[in-house]
Amino acid sequence: MLLHHPLDFLYYSCYNLGMGLRTGRPRTGIKPNTSIRIDLDILHQARIAAVIQKKTLGQWLEEAIQEKIKREQKVRKEG
């Protein structure tokens, strides 16, 4: 087997192991968009809070979710 490219070895070893080639879009580092259903009044309040803190709505929501998860884990440990 003559290898022309450094990744040829990986290709042939994966192929021979029956794993096949990895297909699909390569990772870009960009987070995928997600759709959620949320009350519009709550969304509006979140937008306002994000703007006041000079954050994007996504950043603000991520932080709010992480804080809630930590609070609930703490309550479970105590209870």
C-alpha cells in the first residue's frame, strides 16, 4: 500500500477495521442553533437583562441555566 498523504494511513486503517469513513460536516467551533419554546414575556425580560449586562441573549441564557443547575444540585445535596 502506497501512502501519498499523511492521513491515508488513518483512512485505510479505519476502512479496514470496518469503521468506514467519517462523513458529515467538519467541526467549525460554532455552536449550533437551537429552538426552544418560551413565554414571550420571559424572553423579553431575559433580553433586557442581557443588554444591561452587555451580553448576548445566548450568553445570558447559558449562565442562567448553569446557575439554576448548580442551585438544584446544592438543594439535592442538602435535602
